[in-house]
Amino acid sequence: MNEFGTTVAIETGRSQFGQGGTPLPKNFPPVVYLPVLRQVQRVEDAQIMLRQMRDGRLACLAYSALDRLLTCCGEDQPWMWTPTVALDALQQARPFDVLLLDVYIPEESRRYPRS
């Protein structure tokens, strides 16, 4: 549990959502906010931040609202938003095993890019 409720973990199976992985729930937000490695001018240059879990799986963190991303990741965390339907393309470009929604990152575990 986090301050926003139960965290949603969706297994992707390193394939498209719904094809070998778990389909997104029907009430999943239509857009998500994603932490990125650094601030960029063009969305094509953005690199989503992936985190390795204790069990070795690679997780993509997504947030259902911008205020949740800033609360959970810190005010200095660069971010981008994307329509949920674009998660398939992101997963294909930079494969991950699990999609986690609204996960709180303790301050000591936050990673900010160097300017």
C-alpha cells in the first residue's frame, strides 16, 4: 500500500500488453506520467527511467497524475506524459518486465540526473 492506495503491478512478459503479459485494467488512466532520465526539448529524445526490482525484474514506473509523480519521486524529477495506448511502443523500444503505477520512492532511493 502507498499513500494513494494499492499499487498496480502489471506483468508485461517483455511483449505487448495483453499479448503474453497482463492486459491493462479497464479503469487504467488514459494518460500516464513517466519519470525520465533528463529534461529534453523534444519528446523523441526522452528516455524513460527504468528501475531494477529486488527480484531482478525491470520495472517501468508510471503515475496517474503529475502531482502523484512529484510527490512520489520528488519535485526535481524530470518527467513526460504519454497516452496509455503508447505504452506498447515504449515497451518495445525499451523493454521492461513490470509496469508499476503510483509507487512511492523513498528519498534515499531517488535518482536525479546530473545537470
